[in-house]
Amino acid sequence: MEHPEPTDPHTLEQQVEFLKQRLAEAQKLTALGELVSTTTHEFNNVLMTIINYAKLGLRHRDAATRDKAFDKILAAGNRAAKITNTVLGLARNRAAGQEPTDLTRLIEDTLLLLEREMNKYRIRVEKQFRPIPEALVNGNQIQQVLLNLLINARQAMPGGGRLLIKLSHDPECDMIELVVRDFGAGIPPDKLPRIFDAFYTTKTGPDTSGKGGTGLGLSTCRDIIESHRGRIRVDSTVGRGTAFTLKLPPARPADPPPSFGAPVVHQPGMADSPTVPG
């Protein structure tokens, strides 16, 4: 049996797909490394809370003080469990399947991992969550997208600022809409059309936190959203900030979600976008 030539288009497609999978896995490991660094400090804070209230309970014999100490220890323990479970969930090599997922809870768990980083850089997170149906997604992959967009938003506001997260259901197209909106410097018009290209980045190097850009992040985000038969859109104006809008299908087996095409890039003029609050 003859082996196909290296120029065989089928063989090349398989190689490209294999490399894309490897790149996605490499990005996942990089994100995990950054999260471990961030969450280690948060976990230490939780441990200090447990230790301090345990000492308080040992020093005081009255029931009121001990009950307060036990309540604080229990709350801190539950918080520590959520942090570790979320990180372990990202680390596991989950199957590529999609299932009904509570996006509100997924966002809250993701924000928990980044809480210390947001506080450190004076980022005020605002949430506007409306009641929505469960989404038909791979929770692990959507969480990777969220982490990427949230870290990018934080980096766009080096002096601190407001970060808006909106979650709603669009009945007209029967899609769940998730918006991550920063009020930072915005993306120049000449760079905006290329931000979803592989290996392209608008970052010049690591910021004050030591994090830079590889150019792979938004390209991978686009691939993940499209694999869910969803859509990713960006609106940006220099001096006003950037908004990423994700549209994802609800978990309704009897009502298949529509298929969308390539990501939409909007040039300056964000006022016409529903992602920009008045």
C-alpha cells in the first residue's frame, strides 16, 4: 500500500487539525499556570482566615464567639473548595462533548478565580444577569474563553476601571448572549479586523503583571465558539473600550440552534451596538 504524498490535501488537513489541537492544549496549560499563580495567593488568604478563627475559638470559651468562629471557618472552607474544584475542573482532560450548562454559575466560578487579580488592579466588576435557559456547551471550553476575555479586559485597563458582564437570552434568534465589556483604551481601527487571526496580537509584551500575549487567544476563542455553532462579535472604539459578544445555543434538543458564520468585526461607532450601555 502506497503512502500518500506529503502534499496530499487530506494529509495536510489532518496535520493542521493536529497542530491546532496541540496549540489549544498548550494555551490551556499556559492559562492554568497563570491561574495557579493567582489562586495560590487567594487560597493562602482563605487558609489564614481559617487559622485565625480557629485560634479565636480556642481562646474564647463562650458559645457566641465559638459559633461565630465556626461559621467563618465553614464559609472559608466552602470558598476554598470552590476554588480548588474550579481549577481541577479546568485541569481535567474532559471530553469534547456538549451538555446543558448553567452559564450564570460558570461565570461566577470563573470570577472567583480572578477575584484577587481584579481587586489588585482596581477593576470593578459589574454583573447584569437576566434569567436564561441552560446553554448547550462544553463548560470547560467556554470557561477558557471567559478567562481569556476577562484577562484581556483587565489588561486593557492598566490604571483600573469598570468591567461589565451581561448575560441574557435573545428570543428573536433564540440564542444566549454573553457580553464582556471593558472601558479601556479600545482597539485601533487598523488592528481591529485582524484580532481573530492566529498569531496576531495587539500587545507589545508583558504588562506589569508579567502577562503578555501570544496572538493565539482570540483565534482559539473564535474556534471554540464556532465549534458550538455560535458567534463571536467585537465592537471597539479608541478611548471608549471594547465589547466582546458571544451568542451560544440554548439546551433545547427539539429546537436545534442556527448556524453562524465568521466572527463579525465592527469599526468605530459602538453606539449602535447593544453591548454598549448608555
